[in-house]
Amino acid sequence: MEPAVLGGKLASSLVAPLVKKLFVTGGPGAGLVDRPVRLDRLVSFRGERRSLGEREVRGLAGKLIGAALDSPGEPPFPRDETEAVADALAARLLALGDLDMDDVQAVRLGHGELAARLRRQAAGSGDGLSTDARYFLDSATEWACLHVLEFFTRRSTFVARTLVEQTRGQAELIAKVDELISRVPRPDARDTAFERRYRSYVAEQHNRITIYGIDLRDSPDRWPLEVAYLSLEATAEEERTAALPGEYTDPERTVRLAAEDALRTRDRVLLRGDAGSGKTTLVQWLAVTAARDGDRVPYVLPLRTLTRAGALPSPAAFLTAVGCPLTPPEGWAERVLNAGRGLVLVDGLDEIPAADRNRTRDWLLGLVRAFPGNRWLLTSRPTAVRPDWLAAEGFRELALTPMRQDDVATFVRRWHAAAEAPEFEVRLLDSLRTKRDLARLATNPLMCGLICALHRERRGYLPTGRKELYDAALTMLLARRDRERGMDAVELGEEAQLELLQRLAYALVLSGRTEMSVETAAGIVERALPSVASAAGQGDAATVLRALVLRSGLLRRPDEGSLDFVHRTFQDYLGARYAVEEGHLDVIAGRAGDSQWEDVVRMAVAHARPGERAMLLRRLLAEDTPRLTLLALACLEHATALDPAVRAEVEARAGALIPPGSTEEAKALAEAGPLVLELLPGPEGLTDAQAHGVAVAASLLAVHEPTGALAVLRRYREHPSLDVRRQLVGTWDRFEARAYATEVLDHLDRTALFLTCRTKAQREALPVMGPWTHLTFLGAHRTTEIIDCVAEPGAVEELQLVNNSEVTELGALSAFTSLRLLLIDCEPVRDLGPLTSLPLTALLINRAAGLTGLSDLSSVTHLTVARRLPGTRLTASLPAAAPLQYLYLGDDAIAGTGLRGLSHWETLQALYLSPATPLTAEDWAEIRRLPQLALLYLHGSLFPDSIEAMPTLPGVDGLGLIALDGGQDISVLAPRLPDVRTVTLQAAPGASLDGARLTALFPDADVTLE
């Protein structure tokens, strides 16, 4: 910027009068006519003729700054720095009086050097200012010095005589600058206009994601970034501060952050990630975000593009080098970087030849050092450069992590939304959840996008084309992706890479490992090179192995000394491919019993010829175990051509296992392992018993494969069977609470279902569902926590508080205004009085410290008490005014009262007795006086003592005997219950009952054994 340009049209007509006030305006005085005058005698704020003080000088500086800010166009610096800039300019002007020179010497220096002297004299005057403010301050200082020198040439006759030429030159220069100001627009105005166009271009240019290397007719290969972008996670080893002698040094720990936040805490980042992990997509997202937010000017610099031109570009050539059609104002890029406003995104260090990487490093560091204050991001695959490659220059290293299950689901939903193909979304999500090898493959955006595209291309039937998925993925990763992105041809062809990779994979499969040493891998490659001619010409084994790791996208180096496949499924696929080619089918069949070989067996069937497939499947069936029979069934999807007899035998043998018809069969099926999940059918075409069996099997397998089990159970969420729905509710604990709540529970028919909450996570998931009328809280939940997690307390009709030591009082339950049933299993509770405000009809008290207020609950019709009642009669402790219809008295409830007073409740229809206290004749007399008693439940502990006093009870038509051990003599009951028509017999745990003998005791009744 010229010194005349102060960010606005500030011409000499304004500056000259302000500068003139800094100097003495009278005549030269004695002794000043015939020789040069020293500056400290000329300034008006020093000496005997002082007319200005420091305050006035600051005021003049403020006017100068204010005039610049008020001129048309953008402010040259943030307005909140106005006062600081004015103070700094005043400090420099005051330094005029401290210069050890005269006016002639000042003129000879020129305005630029004079300004430099003032800056040095007022050292520190620009500290703390922004880059834009410092730049303006320096320009203002030079402009003021230009007018200072003009003042000198005009005020002294001696100086005028000796400096006439300088006077003319100064006047001419000022006139030209004034003319320039009036005619030429400000450089920052041109910059602003261009940046507006450039940001719009960047936002549009990079707002697309592309999948390379896929042959698809209908699926889009590009879709909007804002629709499909997924926030990934990056990790870094947290830096440790050095410990003092004797202090404990904290161990390194991994810190995690959203990848797009990588540059918020550090200005320099080296981001590593495997092939397809989302590095380039992240670069695009950062560029688009910066372009739209306007806080930084983004430069996207793909190294594979830059290196084609040979020399790496300077800032002025950034846009040209990447093919941007816009032409910036001259010097624009440097002005942006000088101001620290740049976001420089250098993508794909691994995509340039190894020989060019050090040159690239020098280029990048040259830019970083020349333009501090900007933000810099460099991306690379993990093994392209050593870990400390840029550490000395302050670059923080981050690594992109694999996508989590939630990330994969989000990606699939967004992909289908962008592709306008919602009809395929649910089916693909179910496949990803139930098919483990497919789920292991979908761990990065590239593979997820490939799976989505192939699934849509095949109209939602991806499982029938699993091998095609792997083939397409390998072709894309090994050759087409680099070629279609315009990179130089890879050193190894696709077939050569496959040959070497499958040998490495088979070695890992045979060893039962997923990782080998680099030395072992190099040995395998070395032995293979003589038979792989195209690879042998590329160098020794170590060189070829490095090329495989760097460019194949299938191998990685988790540390310096080891090597593994990025996905276990690729290892199994390639290992099986090699085993089939080498005729090692006996080895595969012999290892089929090992669950680690399941995917190898399946992929071997996919690669094998029809005769080989038949042999493998017969070997599996010959073992005659559920797991291998089901493994044979799973292999059929890969057997395109197969002997029909073999296929029929596999289906028949597996059909005896799936679907399970009972809980016992479901448990046996689940023992076959997670493989079962992808074979479970329905619910269409299944009986209620089979549907329940499938739900039981999936629930049991949730321990090992919760995602796959969830996909199965999700299909049954609208099933009408109560047993199926109870199974779905009862298995909530085995899943992530919120996901299961939204995917399964919220879709269930709530009729006759209790939803049980055991954990804080389950409580927090309750509000995301619609209201439940029947709720159970199991364990220690405070009353406030229970109330807070129920979005609609008025909808709750039945509530159970089980094994709860936190609930001490019941007053807060008044929020449940529709509550009809309440179960209390809370030892600290003493007072039941607050329950009178509720419309309770059923109260079940298992544990409570006290029963105060129980007698006041006049609306109760069903009452259960398992705690000792106070007083000597039931009418003193139970609600005498309540129209009781069902009464359960257990444990020591009647230890003090017996059944005295029971006949008061003439409305009783059902009586359940499980007391620890024997019944007397008086107690039975109370029972006999109940006119409406129809159902009688007796505990096995009442035999024989309490039964001996039992009278004849006409009118009782239902009998239940609980906890029978098989030794009780119940034959005495039939003659004493002449009207009984239904009998339920329940065995005690571990006991067995003689059903035929017991049924014969009640010839006129329907007898049920449980």
C-alpha cells in the first residue's frame, strides 16, 4: 500500500492542517534565520513556546484516524481498535521532539526513513494491534511524515532557498497522490468484491461428494455435501508436560474430538486416515463451511493436482494451480495470508511420489513460516510419512477413527435421502445389522457409499450379491479409484496386487491371527515375486510391500513393526480365494468347527466350482451339529450353481432348526452362535409360537451381537401376540436404551404390557417414546427421578416400585392422577396416607416400614399385603370402607390378627392365602362367612396342619394350589369344595407333580398343571 492510502480518501486538504499544528507557527526568531533549525525547537509540544500538550497531540491523531474510518468503503481495521491506533500514532508523532536532527537532515532522509525513525523511537507503539491495524498505523505514519517534510520546506527561508527542488518534488508527489486517491478505488474494496465471488465459487465447487470406481447405471455418483456429510471422530495422543523430579508423570491418554473441530484448538494439523476414511470429504467440508461463514478464506490444494505442474505454487498461483477460473486482484492471496485470514487445506500427501514428499514438506513449511497466523491442514494415509514428520514445526497429529454403528446408520439414511431412494434404506440397515461380515466392511464413508450404491443398483437384494460387493470394492481400491481421480498409474496392477494380498491373507487365516510382523510379510512377498512378473520388476520385496501398504487401501501398519488388513472381511475373502485356487478345501472343511473360520468357509463356497461347493457342504452336514448345519444354510446364498440334491438336503436339515417352535428350541438354536441371526425368518408366515421362539433366540443372541439382534426384533415390533410383545419388552436390558426404545418399544401395542425401567439410561429414554400406561421401576430410583422421566404422568394407570430403597414418602405420586394400580416394594415407606388423593383400585404392598393410613384407602378393590398388620383384627388395619374383591395375605401379615374380621368384606370374591402363620378353625369360619367368595388360592405351606380345620366351602368354584412339592395330600380338598370347577396346580421350584394322579382327585373340574 502506498503511504498516501490510509484505507479511505484522506487527501492533503485534511492532513496538512492537522500536521501543521504540531509545529511552532511564529517566525524563526533570533538565530534561526541563517542556519538549520533542530526539530526539538520546532515542535509545539516542547520548549518555551509550547502550545500543545500530549493530550492535544492525541486529539489530533484521533481526528486523523476518525477521518480515515469515516471515509467511504470498508474500515481498514476493526473499529474496536480505534482508540489503540490513535494512541499509537500519537506516540509516534510525539517522538518527533526526541529525534536528534534538524529540519534539513529530516528532509534529506525522506518521508519513509523519517517514519522508520519514529517507529524505532516509539518502540512498542503498535504492540497488541491486529495485523490490519498495524498495517494502517505504518501507512498513517508515513503519510504524516510526508506532510511534515512539506511543512519544513515551506516555513524556513533558509530551508526554502536550499531545498527548493525538494519543495517542488514534495508538492508534485502530494498532488499526484491526491489525484490517485480520487481516481483509483481502494485495493481492499476490490479484494472484498473478489472474495465474495470466490467464496461462492468454493461453496459450490466443493459441495459435492463423489464415489470413484463404481459401474452403476441408476445410482448417482455425486450428491450434495451438506446432505451426506457425516461428522467423524479424530483421535490424538494428549501431550504430557514434563514432571518435576519426584513427581508422578501422567500416562499418555487418547483424546477424541470431532474431526471438523481439529483446527479450532491448533492452527497446524496433520490428519492421517486410511483409504476412504473421509479425509478429502473433511477437507471439502472445512472449505465449504469457511466459505459460507466468512471467517477464513479457504484454499483447497490437492497435491496430486499440484505436482503435475512440477514446481509447487506460490500463493499468487494457488487458484491457477487448481483450475479456479476466477482471477484475483494482484497481490490478493498474499494480502489474505499476511493478514492471517487463510485456511490452507493441503490434501493427499500420500498421493504424490515418495521422492516428492520432502520437497512438498519444504514448500509447506516455507509458506507456514512466511505467513504466520493462518490455519494449515495436511492430510495423508497413516504410513506415508513418519510420525514426527512435522512435529517440530508445531503440527498436531490426528487420526480419523472408523465409523461407529450410529455413524453408519446416519450415513445410510443421508445417502438414501440424497439419492431419493428411501424405499431401500430400511432393508439395507437390517442387512448391516444382521450380517456381520457386511457390518465389518462398512467402517468408513467410502465403503458405506459403495454398499449403498450397490444395494440400490440391485433393488435391495444385496445379500445375493455379497461376492459382487467384495469384487467391486477390491477393484475400486486396487486400481480404479486412483486412476479416476487423475493420479499416475499405480506401480502394481490389480491382478498382481491381488495375488500378493491373498497370500498374505491366507497366511493370517492359517495362523488364526489378524496381524503379522513386517518381516514375515516381506518374506511372503519375496517368495511370491518370482511368479508375479509385473511385481518383480518394481524392486525388492520390501519396496513392493511398501507400495501395497501405501496404495492398495487394504493393508495398514498399526505400528512400525506389524501389518494387518483394514477389514477382517477382506482377509477372510482373499484367504478363501487363495485356498480354493490352491485346492486346500480339506483344510477349510477341517477348520469349519472353529467359529473364526465361518466367513472363510462361506467365501470358499463363493469362490469354489459347483463340485467343490457340494463337497464342502456335505462335509458340513456330516458333522451333524446345529451350528455347522446352519453354516451350510448360510453358504447357500453364495452358491450360484449347486447340485439340487445337496441344496435340498441343506434346506431340509436346517428347516428342522429354524424357525424354533418353543422356548426350549429357541435356546438350543441360540447356542449355535450369532450366525443364527441372519437366518431367522418372519414374522410373515410364522405361527405365534414360532414368532415367540424367534424373538427368544434373537434376545439371547443380543449378548453377542446386539446390533443384529435388534434388526431381527425390530421386524416383530408390530406383532399382535402378547407373548411376543412381552418378550420384546423384557429384553430391553440387552440393548442401548434409547436405540431400542425408538426402534422397538415405541412401536408396540401397549395392551397388557408393563414396561420395566432398571437404569438411568432407560429412564432417560422414556420421554422419547409415546406414553406408557403400565410402568415398573426396578431398583433404586428416587421419586423425583421417576416423576421427571414420565412425560405424561396423567397417562400412567399402573405403577410398580420394586426393590426400591430410595423412595421414602409417597406424596409426589399425586402427579399420577389416573393411577389405578400401585405396587410398593419400598422398605423406607411408612405412611400410605398420601395415596388417598389417587383413584387407586389395586394396592400391592410387598415391603414397607409402616402401614399408617392403609385403613383410609376406601377406593381399593384389590389388596395385597405381605407385611405384618398392626392390631388384633383385620378391620383395625385394612380399609373397612373399601369394597374389597381380591385380597392377598402373605408372609407374616396375619401373625397378630389372624383372619378375625375378614367376614366384614362381604364383597370379597377371591382370597389368596400364603401366611407363615397356621390357620385356625376360627380363621376358616371367617372365610366360610364370605357370601361371594368364588376363588381360593392356598400355599403349599398350609398343608397339612392348616387344612385339617378347613370346613366345607360351597360356592367356591375356582381353586389354586401354589408351591406344591409333590408330597402334600390334597385329596382332602375335593370333598370340602363340592362346587369347584377349575383347579390350577403349580409346582415349587425343582419339584415335579404327578399330573395324572392329581387330576383324578378332581373328576368334575378342569385341572391345569403349571
